[in-house]
Amino acid sequence: MSNLEKFASVIQASIEPYFGTPLVFDESREKISLWKNFLFIKGSLHYGHLEAFRSEKIEVLHANFYAHPLINAPDLGFDVIWLNGTCTGYFFDFSNNKVNLLEEHLQRVNERTSHIPNRPLPEWASTFSNNAILKRPESDDQLLESFVYTIPAFSSWGSYVNTEYQRLLDSNIDARQRIADRNVYISSLKRNPKTSAALTSLIGKEDAELFMENILYRNLE
């Protein structure tokens, strides 16, 4: 089992206790040897998506989780990208974050992985937080180290979201601004030209646009 599949399994196991078993769609096809999408739809979530993707040259592990808009919780974003078997980018962030406990997770991971080379902030990543984890591991050991330090943040986020959902379920908080902020974040992710180009080359422009608009970067209402 590759790191892609191992990491996806660990993330799924970390999230399921809080948001249940996901819907799983296997989209593997001729040029794509692995393409699984896991959709989480529990009430305390606005939307949750975990993706494991492998073609001949590219592997991607992607996750975005958005709490119910009643909840003052950051948006969780995670990506690992491999080109020709080499990890070229490792990203983790809590965007729109106003929760000190979760911000401390980012700070701890950055401190513990300070010896691992950083990667410059992509131009399209304007909504990333100041403590976003942006790494370019130079070995499998560094990649595994980054992942081991990051994975507790998934469980902490899930626990926080479920606790806050129960506490605020009957409140009268206006969620419109949170939804608007969330869609600004999603729009920034859509500006990454490499994602569209890679998908288009493998599945065609029409299917790529449908997947990006409805699954990968779906605007939330």
C-alpha cells in the first residue's frame, strides 16, 4: 500500500468517529488507476470531502472540511502532491480561523517540522492563514514526520465541531457572513490552474469542470 492510500485511510479513520461513514465514489478509469472520493454529510458539517487520486505521473491526497455555518470553526484544508513518485508539496491549514486551540495545532506542527524545507505560498492561496503548513519534504521520512504531527489536528477539529454544534444548535446566529467567507476561500482554491489543467488532460474539459464545480470546489449555500 502506497503512502497515498495509507494516509487516506488514516484521515478517514480520524474523521469517522465525529462525522460517520462517508459516501464513497470510485471514479477510476483508463488513465486514472485510483480515484476515490469520500463525501461526509453529517449534520454538524456543511460539507466534507476526502480524495485519493493517482494517474501515471500525478498522485494527490486532498481534503476540505467545512463546519455547519452556525459554528465558529475554521475551514480545514489539506493536500499532498506527488509528481513521478516525489512529494512536491505538503499543505495543511485552518482558514478563517478564530479558534486559539486549533491555531495552536498549526504552530506546534510548524515548530516540530522546522527542519523540513518550506514551500513558498502559491499565488492562488491568498486565504491561507499566517501559520499554514507549507512543506516540501526531501524524503519519505520527512513526509511521514509531517503527517504524524498533522493528523491529530483532524481529530481535534472534529471534536471541536461536534461539541460546538451541540451547544449552538438552538442559537439564532446569522450564518450568512460565514458562508460568504467560506465561498471566498473556495473561490481562491479554484484559481489554482494546475488542478484544472491536470484533470482536463485526463478526463476532458467537460468532466473536469463538472467535478471541480460540484465535488472538489463546490460553492456552499
